[in-house]
Amino acid sequence: MPAGKTSTLTFRIAPALKEALRTAAEREHRSIANMVEVMIRDYCRHNEIAIPKEIGSLPAQIGEPKRQSGKNL
């Protein structure tokens, strides 16, 4: 898959888990799709599962805490 391309993933989830995911995404000012990606990256990092470079670099900041706009960190 060329760099920059994404894949569509469709799955079913219990309503309570969907609501928890929506809440987590809202708290971090992320989309649900981005929150799922962050969670997968965190799981892989925690369990020492390598993510291929092509995927791991889309974009470099995915999975890292978001910066608040207007603040220098």
C-alpha cells in the first residue's frame, strides 16, 4: 500500500463500548477513527508488536498526545 493511503475497517461493537470510545475521543479532541488508531498503537507499543514503517509514519504524530493550540510546549 503506497504511503499516505489508508484502509477502511468496518466492525460491530457493543453500544456501551462505542459510547466509551466516543467519550475517550471527545476528551482528547480526536475523531473516533483517530482514537481507535491511537489505542491500537498504544496496545502494540505496550505489547512490543512492531508496526511496519509505511504504516508507522502516517503521520508521525499519530499516537502521541495532541498539543493544545496556542500553547508552546
